[in-house]
Amino acid sequence: MCYGDIKVLRNVTFQVNPGEKIGIIGRSGAGKSSIIQAIFRMADLSGDILIDDININSVAIAELRNSLAIIPQNPTVFKGTLRNNLDIYNLKPDEVLWSALNSVSFLQIYNFLFLYYKFGLCTLI
Ligand SMILES: Nc1ncnc2c1ncn2[C@@H]1O[C@H](COP(=O)(O)OP(=O)(O)OP(=O)(O)O)[C@@H](O)[C@H]1O
Ligand SMILES: [Mg+2]
């Protein structure tokens, strides 16, 4: 993979099995973010990345990126509503978002509780 003329991630090969959750660790500059950039096709890539035996270069970029999810090192919250942050394209019904919030014990965050019950998923954050 390259940033302009600078080559990074040389000879990296790994396999993730279906259903596996993996974490990528390494010192600063090791290439963790670059792996993510490669998978999302945000940088030039000279090798091949296959997902379910499909080369990611053969998939439309929007389809590829919509099919992937990551948990980055630093959490980011965008200005807007809770719903915007959870479901930017407004595709999921409220129940699914409530369920996701429940699964991370969101409702136990005391300071949010009042606003949340008053404004629900329209709570501004
Ligand atoms: N935009 C860029 N242009 C040029 N080189 C870059 C760029 N981004 C990263 N690099 C280089 O690519 C290599 C891998 O960096 P990367 O950011 O992937 O590491 P990282 O493991 O995510 O580090 P950190 O823990 O600091 O986030 C490093 O040598 C870095 O200097
Ligand atoms: Mg990084």
C-alpha cells in the first residue's frame, strides 16, 4: 500500500475467519490505520484483499464501504442527534437503535438519561 511514493504495509498477509472478531495492535506507526485505509480503499494498494473470496477492487466503492464496520482507536461523536450518529442514512427502525444502545448499557449513563427519555433518539449531542 502506498501514500504517494511511500510504501507501507509490505508483505502483510493475514486471514480472518467468518464470524471472528479481531483486534489489530502495534506500536505507533506500525500500520494499524493503514490496514483500515487499505480495506476501505482509501489509499493505493498493490496487493490483493479478498473478502468472502471477492477481490475488494471488483466491488463498487459505496457497496464496499457500506458493508464494512470498524471500531477505531479514538471514538468520535458528530454534532447532531443521537439517531444521526447511530444511523446516518436513516435506514434502521428505532427499535434496532434502542436495542444497540441497550446492549452497550447506554441507558445507565446518568447524565444522559433525562434528555434521552424526553427527546429519545432526537436527543442532541
Ligand atoms: N498520510 C500519510 N502519508 C505518508 N505516510 C503516512 C501517512 N499516514 C501514515 N503514514 C506512514 O505509514 C506508516 C504506518 O502508519 P499508520 O498510521 O498506519 O500507523 P498506526 O499503527 O495506525 O499508528 P498510530 O498508533 O500512531 O495510529 C508509518 O510509517 C507512517 O509514518
Ligand atoms: Mg492509527
